[in-house]
Amino acid sequence: MKTTPWILGIFVFGLGCGGAKQDGADDGSTGSEGSGTEGGSGTTGPTTGELPDGDSSGSEGSGSTACNFFMCEPEPPPALCDQWKQDCGEGYKCTAWANDGSTAWNSTKCVQVMENAGVPGDECTAEGGGVSGIDSCAAGSMCWDVDPETNIGVCVELCLGTPDAPVCDQGQACAIANDVLNLCLPSCDPLAQDCPGDDLCLPSGEGFLCVLDASGEEGQAFDVCEFGNACDVGLYCMDAVYGKECDAQAKGCCLPFCDTAAPDCPGDGQSCIAWYDVGQAPPGFETVGICGIPQ
């Protein structure tokens, strides 16, 4: 059951595809309590739009100590911080949150690390919802895939390295979204849709990652969508020009992934368009395609 209302207006996946290209919908992927995300991984392909602009500029504050005649007290951490540098000082962590009351992460802030904080893989709680930025995970991780009814999720590790050279454990890849999220998420196969639970396998960078399902009760083939993760499993939010059955005035339209070696597309005039240009597909993804009317 899809209970995630949060908009991952974050993942503007720079899709690694050279075949189908689209500029309409926003690419959303990865959201738990915040499910619609935008933000990009910066590659070419059928991109689905942009996420809300977020100020993720890092501060160099390090939580140094200020002293007076009576005692020394830690200086407050910077208002904005850098998740890659984790520059909030001892006892704090830099985390993403929604600073405007919306359901999409759009900024960063320093929050105190809770006692007995969980490590990646542990169950966690998020105070005030999945986009509050306040959770029970240790520094360098955040509470992800948060159930909006219980506020319980799982601690997920943040990417190490830099935005240009992110680092994650084997079997994972770095999803960068809304300019404020940088998460190590499981890699997956869009034709097998082999993600855990009800997560979606969607494009990110040069490959595919498991992201949160923000489709709610909608998201069937040819439904209107605005984010990459606003469609059901096996579908992706593409520009409406790829389907005659799509609403031509809509920002995006849910269309199915397909296998170019055994194409099976539901729309009138559609064919299975290769996701990657010839010779550019990563090993194992050579036959990945998306159903659409060739442009």
C-alpha cells in the first residue's frame, strides 16, 4: 500500500539514456516521508524536470568554543551546512529538511545527534515527519523511507567523497537530489523492478536506483505526473509527447519501461525506445527501453 505523501521533488534524474529524451516532468525519486524530489545527477537522458531550488551552500562553521568570565560554551552550529563535509561540529550532524513547510527537501541545517543514534540499516524515527531533518540516525546518515503514520523508517548512509566523485558501498550508488540530498541507495534493474518493498527502480546518473514511491492512488499508464517517482512500479514519468493517450497539456505522463529485445508497449504508435545510445549502456542494461512514440 502506498502511504507516502512526501514529494521527492528531488531527483531530477539526469537519465543516462540517449534514446528517449524529455523535458516535461520533474524527476522525483527517492522519498519516504518526503517523496517528491528533484535535483539532478547531471547526466543526459529522458530527464523529467527540476526540483524546487534549495539553498544547500555549506558554512565553514565548526562549532568552536566561546568563553567568558564564567564558563566556556559551544558556539551554535552554522544555520546552513554542507552534508559532504559534515561541518556542524561535535555532537551535531548536517541534514536535509524542508524549510518552507512543504513535502520536498530544499535546504540543510545542523541538528543535534540523538543518544544511541542508529547506524545505516537500523530502524529509526523522524520527529515531525520525514522532511523535518530531525531523526534518530547517527551523523553521516538520515532516516529514510519514513512511514507517514508511524514516523518510522530506516537509517540510510549519506554519500562520501564529493558531488563530482561520490562514494558508496558496493551494490549502491549515490543519488543526489534537490541539491541537498545525497544518499547511498541500492542499485536495481528497471526491467526486473527488483527493489525492496514498494520502492521503484528509476534512472539516476548512469544507472538505476531504488527510490520511494510517490504515486499514491494514481500513477497508472498514461496518468498525468509531475515527478519521476509519481508513477507505479515499472512506469516512469516522461514528457507527454511520447504517448497519444497522454494529456498533451500535462507536464508529464506515466509510461512503462520495456525490453528492446522483446518489446511490448501499450500505446498507439509506440515502440520500445532504447534508454541508452548504442555502445553507452552499462553491462546488463543493453536492452532497457521506454515505451514511446519516436521523436
